[in-house]
Amino acid sequence: MLCPSASSYTRVLRSTLKTSLKSFSTSKPTPSTASSTNPNFVKIVEVGPRDGLQNEPRPIPPPIKAELINRLARAGLHNIEAGSFVSPKWVPQMAGTAEVLSLLDILPKTGYSVLVPNQKGLDDLLEILSPSTSPNSHAKPPPPVTEIAIFTSATDAFSLANTNIPISGSLERLQPVARRALDAGLRVRGYVSVVVTCPFSGRVDPRRVRDVSRELVQMGCYEVSLGDTTGAGTPASVRGMLEEVAKEVDVGILAGHFHDTNGTATANILTALDFGLRTFDASVGGLGGCPYSPGATGNVATEDVVYALTGNGEPAKTVQSRWDVGPVDLAQLAEIGEWISGVLGRETTSRAGKALLARRKREEERKRKEGAKL
């Protein structure tokens, strides 16, 4: 039970956050539901700034992370995971998330989320979301964070490697975190890792994924993202897993999170779309990898998802796409992927991004040569 001062603090914070959320009512990420006015709208959750960068070995300054997020928002991505309040001891790259949030531009129709692993992480977030009570304060308004993400696993082996406790302990620890976040006016999104294979225990029983997903929904998660953490999933294994989960969880609140280790992420997304999912996590430039999943490569590239679903940027597009991803600018995404990959000292891994940039370079070279002839 909270002490009187903590209860008072929570009531004040809840009121403040609800007021802030009204101000950002158009910017809240929209849950994927069957009642959507456009059944072919696909929500993309950009996880590059958090999941994409967390495994990088060299520290990335908070201003660079904030610039990445701001560029992604200006490119039309309206749902961005901005960072994590996990202990720097375990994930050093996520140190400085509070500073990152303080540097974000407030853009219309854009919602930001952060990952919190426990009560301490939520406390840290609520502290920075609480406005100064000093009448002489000239502090910036709280950052536009409207939701948190909590995470657990579909196997005890991965849960122990990731959080040092089995699934049951993980769910028990997350329940009060979710409750307090909801009471404070924040929405809660859930992650389930290793939904197809586990790097420590092998093939995952889809019934475990079903049960864990159900628990997250029952504790208040408006959406549950199913993570193929190892990237070993295929269309057949993904469909089999979804069929089992859908027995107890509404497909409309499920999301897909696919790593591209074996080059099947886009195919898995198309399979999940056919099954009824309308929300997918992606990472610009294909950034990513999991520190607790040896051998797993990056998330599916946001550019590749946008291209596969819309055909935007196709050299000779002749067929109108069925899917709508909103006002996402693929050309800008390709540039952002190239930029952040360069900051990290490598090339973008997005196939669509590389192709688009190469076509642009060829066109610029052609125009340069034609101009030289005049």
C-alpha cells in the first residue's frame, strides 16, 4: 500500500498526465482493432531508437538518439519507442533516456513510448513526467510520453537469462507496474519474447505464448507484441503460433515483432497480415539484435516493411497497394537509415533503402552528365 504522500503524488500525477494526454489526444498511438474505420490500415511501431540501438557496443550520445527520433517523426512515423528505463548495468546503451526525452520535438499525431522492466523503471519515468511545482520554474513541459511497454518471455530459460526470474515471477513483478501506469493515465503495451524458438531451450510450445499473452491482456495491456526474437520463424510456424494464441486473445490486439535473421521477416509479416494482425514493429535501417539471444540479427527494416506493403518507391509501380501505412515517407526513411548506420560505422541493412538510394544516385549522376553536355 502507498503511504499518504505517495498516494497524493499519484493522484496529482494522474490528473496531470490525463490533462497532458488530452493535449496529445491526436498523437496517441492507435490500437489495431477490427473496428478500425480502415481495415487495411497497418500501424508501424518504430522500435529503432530502443530495440535497434540497445545492443550497440559503443555509447551513442543522447542528442544523436533524440535527433534520430525527431527525424523518424518528421518522416511520418507516429508510433515511436524512444528508449528504456532499464538499469545501465544491464543495458548500458539505454543510459540517458531521460535526457533523450527532454530533447524530443513535440509533433502532432506522434506518440512516444518507453520500455520499463520493473517498478524502479516506472518510478524514474513518472518522476520526469511530473511537472515542477515551483511557481518560479521555467522548466520545459514533460515529454510527450503516452505509454509504457513491459516485457516477458514465452520460456523460463529466456526469462531467466533476460531478467533473472522465471515467467511466473516476471508476470508477478509486472502486474503492479502495469496497474500503477494505468492509474497514472499511461497506456500499457506488452511484449512476449521468443514466440517461435528460444536460443536456450529450442522450439517454443505455442500454448506457452498463448498463456503469457492472455496474462498480459488481463493485467491491462491494450496490445501484445509477439516477438520472433531469434528470427527463426517461417510463415508456417508463425501461422501455427498465431492460431494457438488466437484461441484466447483477440487478434485485433496482437502485434508482430519479427527479426530478420534468416530473411523471412517480411514473409512472416505478410502471413500475420493475412491472419488479421494490423500492427508491426520495425526498425529503421534494420537496426537491432538482442543481447540475450546469441546470433539474432536486427529487426526487420522499417523501409522494407513500408515498401513491401505499399510499393512506394517502386520504379514502375502499376498496381495500387491494398495496405495503408499512413503518411510515411519512404525516401526520408531510407536517408535516415543511411545516416544512423553511418553514425554507427556501417551500411544500412535495409534492402529497400539501399535500392532507393542507389536509384536516386544513378538519376542524379544522369542529370549531372546531361547538364555537362549543355
